[in-house]
Amino acid sequence: MEAFESGYPVAFGINLDIPEEKVVGNVNPICAKHPSEFKKPEPGVQSDEADSSRTQKRAKLHQNSARPWIDFFRKSNRLVTVDVSCGEPEYISEKLDELLTELSFPPLKTLNSVVLFGFDEEEFSGLDYNHYGLSEVPLKTVVNDPMASKENLLSSLCRHIDSTGNTTESSFAVQLSGTSIKKTETAKSDKKSLMFMNMESGNFLHNYITPGKTPKAQFNRQFKAVMSTEDEVCLFPQDTHTELCRQIALCMAQIRAG
């Protein structure tokens, strides 16, 4: 670790800790039964007793592997230990986000964002921005050259989102009118990336953003949805060419990935 830190200084270490007694305690012990009630385990299935022994060995192996790392940061008073035995990933992630923010380590980019794209003002007609917690972004007003390439415009958009949005969850309504990005664009791209696309009908805004508690009419326009591995959902009007949807989402995901 000393050699590693000479080139890559580390502020502190985070130990995601599950006490051994809780790990082993989660394995139900085998119950004593009358021989007539005992069922032989199915082929290939280990008994609870075997599972408990195996779990103990794994817990000990993990402790022995992690101990030098933990001791290194503990000796220099740079270890933060978080009990994650609750086993709820979303709750643990939320608490880690709060911890890092309190320590002035905010995310480098906005996470879990939803970006709704429109190509003219009519497509957002009737949309209550406050009800959906949407930040309105007329793209032509946040870029130097509205007629720049699609890649440059989306790069500027990503910077704007990261500089103005909530670091853990934000939603934006991006108006593309007056820029070089047109709904009629259909040129294909050879760039590849893992994307999840939902082009079927029935995609509404409230499927991706939880509306406010104030009772109001839902925005009933339907959208095409593209989800990237960068925790970002891009929504497009239903009549947008599918290839353009993919290109915009792909470009933003690649910018996000750095």
C-alpha cells in the first residue's frame, strides 16, 4: 500500500463491514427431528449444517484477506467503517452518498438522471415542470454555438447537467429547437455500446419520474426510452427516429464514461 500511495494518494478507506456473527447467523441451523420426519437433501443440495460451516470458512477467508488493508488505514486514522449487515443495497448506497457528501466528496457527475428531449415547444405543451421536478433546459441558451456538432452540443449539455443538478437524482426537460439536432436526422452510427431500449407504447413520464404529491393531471404523452449503463434514462417523443434516440443516448453515455 505504501508503494501504491506514493503514486496515488488515498484520502481514506471505507470498510463495508458485516460482523461475522451476523453472517453466520443468517444461515438457519438444522433442526432436530424424529427420524421418521427427516428428509434426505436432494442430490447436489447441501444441508444447513454444511452451509453454516462453509459460510464460516468464507467469512474467515475474507477477514484474513482484508485485514492488512483495514489495519493499514486504521493505523493512520483514515478508516471509515460502515455496517452493511442490513443487506439493503439501496439503503447502503444512500448512506454512502450522504457520508461522502458530508466529507465534501460529491459525485463527479449527476447520478440516476432522467433527460426528456423535445424538438419543438409544442411537445412540452401542458407539461407541469414543477409537478415532475423537471429543470427546463433550452439547449441553445447553454451552448456557445447552437449549430455545433451533435457531439459538442451533448457534451455541453452533460456539463450543464452535472453543474446544476442534484448529485444523486435529477430530471431535465431539454428543448432542442434552434440547434443542429433535428428530429428528421437518421444517419446511422457504427459506435457500439450496451443500451436498453423500450420503444413500445405505454411509456409515460410518470413511469420514470415520481410526480409530486399535489393532485394534478398526468402528462399523458408517450415516449421512447433508452437506458444506458451510466444510470441515465433518455426519453424521446414517440415519432422520433429510433436511430436518433440511440445515437443521442449513446453519445451521452460515452461522455459520462469519460
